[in-house]
Amino acid sequence: SSRASSQTVSLQRTSIDSSGSLGSLYDINQDHVRLERININNDQRLSQSYRTGQCHNLTFLWVTF
């Protein structure tokens, strides 16, 4: 069975796949989890900002696992 919870975690590393989508790994107690969704002050330009080498500050980062 799976359990769902939300925690605030820090960014470990970020990569962009061939389609230009943002793909990131986050670390919780040395376990890598999958990014589910981002709340970033309604800023929908996060992926583009990463592609152009710029970075917006994350207000909240929810990882569900």
C-alpha cells in the first residue's frame, strides 16, 4: 500500500529533459523522491527560467510520496 504526505524539502539537483520539461530530484532522509507539483506564487515560467539559466525562488515545494 502507498501512503501520501507532504513535506517541504530542498532542491538537490535539476535537469531538463529532451522535451524541455523540468525534471528534479529532491532528497528526504537520503531517499530520492519524485516531484509531483510545484507552488511557486502562480509563476508558470519556472521551466523556461531554468532553461535560460535563471532561477526563481521556490516559496513552497511539495513532494508527495
